[in-house]
Amino acid sequence: MSLGKRVARHALHRLGLNADSLNYEAALERLKFSSIEDLYISMGKGAITGTTLAEALVPGYVRKSALGQARIAIDDEHGHDFLRGDKLEPSAAIHFMPCCSPLPGERIVGILTEGEGIQVHTIDCDRLVDHEADEDTWIDLGWNDEARQHGLAIGRLLLSCENAKGVLADVGRVIANSDGNIVKIITESRGEDFIDFIVDIEVADSTHINVIAASLRSLPAIVDVSRLRG
């Protein structure tokens, strides 16, 4: 058990994780151990590797890179390169709406706005209720293969966490090791004990941001992680 504990701490340190700041309860359940002592004994015997432990503690942390080197930003200027739709006019301006930050892999819809072009929303965006009365402005849209294979989009997460030293550093490390890239952080609210952040992250698709969200939830200081939907 003593050997296994040393192996675990060394392996986590090598992967950039602080062994003392992690929540082992969920990891024990994932690895089917009844106690931390049993886990250390198994690691001392070589039955559990440091990488397996890290993945159980922070799912997605050691995930292989899904982005590759040929990803292209999905933005308004290049919107037509990533969308498909029977009523999608080549000359129409495209606007990916920040209220729901649509990502490849999610169902999307277009709203034709006079003088502005087409607003692209996720199908569950709260803002769509404003357009329910005028169904003629709705355009059926989908992502094409280029978006799924080579797109790089901005996903938006709302993080509620303890107002503690080092929290942002842990958040940044987990996102980076899950192949995400933080492009903006906004403090939504701040109290003596808790703080809420809006974090914009470059991701490949909806699965990618879900992996990042799951990894962040494994940090002890994180209270809640959710996508913004309007």
C-alpha cells in the first residue's frame, strides 16, 4: 500500500495533477474499489497504472488530441463553409449566436432576420421563443462534413466554484489537457465563498466540450458546470 501511494503521487505529479487536491470518491467508484487503501495496494502490485488513475480522477484529462493540425475556425465570415440547408442562400450573411454557442454535433436552426442575415442557434436555445410567432423566418440547417472533421468552434461554459486560491489554475490545466483552448473568461458573479465564471473555449464539437465539462466537474472546488443556452 505504501509503495502504491508513492507510485500514484509520482504518476499524478508527472501528468501535472496535484494528488492532494483531487476527489478520489468518484474515482474509486469508477475503478470499482471500496477504499483508497485497496486502490494503493493494486497500484503497488502494478495492476493499475498512473494513467488509468488520472483518467478515473479527471475523465478526459489524458484524452488523445482530437483537434489535429488542420482545424479551421467556425466563424461568421466562413459560415457557409460549414453549414448545409436547402434554403441556405449563398449570399446570406451568417451569424453564429453567442447566446447558445452552437457546435458541430448539435442540432441547429437558422432564423432569417431582415437586413442582418441568418442567425444560427442550437435547437434548444432559449432565445428561439422570441421567434415562435413567425415560423416563415425559420430555416432548417445542419453541419456538413467539413465542420465535423475540420472545424474549430467556441463553446461557452458557466462554472460555479469555490472562491479559493488556485481554482483558475486548475481549471486552465484541465481544459488544456483535454485539448481545449481558453479564449475568454468573464467573472459573472463573486461572493465571499463562491464565484461564477463564463469561459469561452475552442473545441472540435459538442462531444469535446462535454468531455471538458465532465473533467471540470471532477475538480473538488467545482460546484457546477453547465452550457449557456440563451
